[in-house]
Amino acid sequence: MTPIELTQPPARLELDKISVGYNGNLALRDLSVQIPHGGQVAVVGPNGAGKSTLFKALVGLLPLRSGRIFIHGEPLGHHNDCVAYVPQREDVDWRFPVSVAEVVMMGRFARLGWVRRPERQDHAAVIQSLEQMNIAGLANRPIGDLSGGQQQRVFLARALAQEPHILLMDEPFTGVDAGTQEATLSLLDRLKKDGVTVMVSTHDLNMAARRFETVLLLNRELVAYGPAETAFSPESIQRAFGGQVLFLNGVAAIVDDCCPGGEEHTHHRETP
Amino acid sequence: MNLLLDPLAYVFIQRGLAASVIVGIICAVIGSYVVLRGMAFMGDALAHAILPGVAIAYLMGANLTVGALVAAVIVALLIGLFTRQGTIREDTAIGILFAAALSLGVALISSIRTSAVDLTHILFGNILGVSSTDLWMVAILGLVVLAVIIGLYRPFLVVSFDPTLAATLRWPGEFFRILLLVLLALTVVISLQTVGIGLVAAMLVTPAATAYLLTRRLAHMMTLAAGLGAISSIIGLYISYYASIASGAAIVLVATGFFLLAFLFAPGRGLFWKR
């Protein structure tokens, strides 16, 4: 991927005491966080902690009740082409009649606007993004025919084609095969080199601790923010996950019900 | 050959045929969004909401189509407004407005002593009564709807498939949702002439659903649906001529026949398709 031209000052993302809610209930209260240019943050918390709400507020899909969001030091909405969002797979209508290449081309719409025809550079960006995610052979397939992992890669390819400064991924490690998880992680490494700021929501504490330099522990408000070693203290995990956490001989086991299929999963992690 | 040409000797049949082909095409194209966005109930409700507009126009001595147009656009905007903040679920809002408008229409029509407004023509269309003014109206409104759907293909695609992307792009999703409702209202009004308010929903949904079973791209789906809508209208009108049955019903039954064929035999998806 060609390095992103930073015509803007560094992509610093700053949340200043934001509160977001639906119909009278606050899903997220008084959250203040600063993410440096090129930072990669895992957003961790139980089901209903406000992870998706946070992302939806960041793309402008949910209005802020109070507080402010700054991107590159400018208020949210000032830039219209630098935030890309990879939705949760359940949020996409997979029966919609579009092909893989058409979905990835949507990543170019910020540049093309409502009517302008794609130019050679747009087609090139689509092909390159498909190749990077190893799905160039699927370009003309309808999205409904793909496996879960392939579907995920389509939306990652679309995000790449957007050439974002800030990338938000909602639960990209849930319900996909190991190959797609690896592809996602190596994409994160490459984005790091390109200086793209990334936020990834996950309920997998292990993944967050192993692969991310910074974690944001959330439960309707900020619980902890920092390197995993300090942010994942037993107290913080207790505060974030509440009754869902069990401590057995210094090992925190979290019983959550946010995985598809309703089965209970446990995530084990040695507490420091 | 004469079997096909004979009916065309009459001007009123030529006009009826032209109007129903245009209606078949427009309904099918916008119907593709109706099917994909799950708006079938909305289409039906808009159709019934036209009734009070027609009745008021008649009482005021105004053009009935204009009355229908005003009523349909008002109801489309009201449904958009009621569901804007998510306070009421969309199907509830539609249910309320649809029943209210229909009741108002029936009340007004029952107050008209003379039977000059023929309720069955409004309910089931009157293809053979299409005047040349009506045909012009159908053609012009149809072209407007088609031009907007084709010209704004990309925003309608994004808003329907991925509203979150529309939000990140800062495209006005709410504006396009309401614009689609208004276009749907215009479509329903031009369908009034051919299939009537009782059967508009079928023309919106059936050809588009058939095309959905046969293609996997939105643009192809719209094109195929338009072809199916036009052919169903032509075949239906001939059947209506020779079998002396109501033309709107004949058109809808032909479209339904195509749907059943696709449902049973569509490659890859049909009930009887064997790989």
C-alpha cells in the first residue's frame, strides 16, 4: 500500500468528556481519552459496555450528548474522508445484491462523491486492497456467497481502499477463522508502519494484551487506559466485568455471553 | 399475428398499453429498493393514503391525479417525520397513518351522493380510460422518478446497503430516505391509472422479487425487474382484452406467474434447482 499522504498534522484523536446515549439512557458517560498519531488501541469491555456506541459516535452516527471529539485538532465532522469503519459482521445485510469489488469500491466514494465515475487510480486502489487481503480471486463474487472470514476481509479491503487516517474495527476477531485473524493482525502491523491510528473493539483480553500496546477498558465509562500490564489490574477487570469475573488462584476467568451462538466462553489470563 | 395487432387498432388500447408499460418499468425499478429495504408495507400504505386526496380533489373540482399526488407526498413526509427519532417503530407509524388516511378517504367518498367517482376505478385502475393528458402525466412523472433513481444510484445504494458508511461519508442518509419515500409516492400515483391502489404493492414488489432470485447485482436486478414489469404489463393487457377480465388483475397475475417460475426454477436458488 502506498504510504498515506499526511497533508494534515498528525492524526491525533482526542475525546473530551464525551457522553453518548439512546432514548434517555446514557450508554457512555464522560469519556476522555487521547490517542497519539499512529497509536493502536484495543477497546475492551463486557457486552453493552459501549464499545460499538463509542465507534458510532466517532463516525458521527450517534450524536454526542455532551463533550467534544477532535481529529487532527479539528472538531469531528471537519474532515469527511479520514475515518474508516469496519462494521461487525452481524450489522451487514449479506443478502444485498452487491459483488466484492463493488463493496471495496465504496471505499473510494469519499473521493468520488455522489456521481463521479471511478478513475484508473480508484480501480487500482480496489485491486491492490483486494490483493493485500488475499481475496483478489473473489472480486466478482456476490458477498452473500462468501465464508465469514472472507466477508471480514472484504470490509478490511474496503477500509484499506479508503486510505484512512483513523480506522475503527468492531469485533474483527469474533467468529472468524484463524487465518483471517492472522490476516487482520498482519494488516495492523502494516497500518502501524503507515501511521494509521487504529481502534479495535474486542472482548478477548488475551488478544488485547498480547497484540496491542495500549488498551482502553470500558464499562459505560472509562475504567482504565494505558499499557495492558497496568490497565489490566485485577481491580480494573473486576470493575469492568463485574459479576462476570472469577478469580481462581490469581487467574482471572471471565464468563461472558457476548459470543455468537449463546455459548459461554471463558477467557483466561494471568493477572500480574 | 393479427391476434397481437388487432387490439392495437384502438387508440384507447394503445394509450392503455403505453401507460401500463411505463408503470411496469418504474414500479419495478423503485421496487428493487422496496424489496431490499423491506418497504413493501410502506408501498401499500402510500397507495391507500391516496384515497382522501382523490376524494378532496373531486369535491373541489380539481384534477384527481394532482389530489392523489399531494396526498401521497404528505403521507410519505408524515411517515418520515413520525419515524425520524425512532420514537415509534416504522411499521406502527405506517399502520396508523395508512388506516387513518383510508378511513378519511372512505368517509369523504361516502359523503359524495352521486356515484360519479367510481371507487372501483380508483381501487383497481382503469387502463382503458387513460386520456392523453393522463398518459403525458404518467410519462413525465415516470421519467422524473427514473432520472432521480439512476442519477443518485450511488447514494441510494450506500444508504440502503450500509447506513454506517453513509454516516462516515457525511452523506445525508435521512434526506435520501425521505427522498425515496417521495419517489415511491410519485410512483404510486402514476400506478393509480393502471393497476389501482389495491394492486400497486404487487407491481412494486413482485417483478423486483423475481429479479432478486435471478441476479446478484443491484443494477442487473433493476434492469431485469424493469423488463419483467414491462412484459407482465403487455401480456396482462392482451389477456385482459381476449378473456375480458380486469386488466390490473391480469397484469399482476402474469407478474406473479413469473415470480412462481423463478421461485421454483431459479438457478442456484429455486426450489427444484439441482446442482
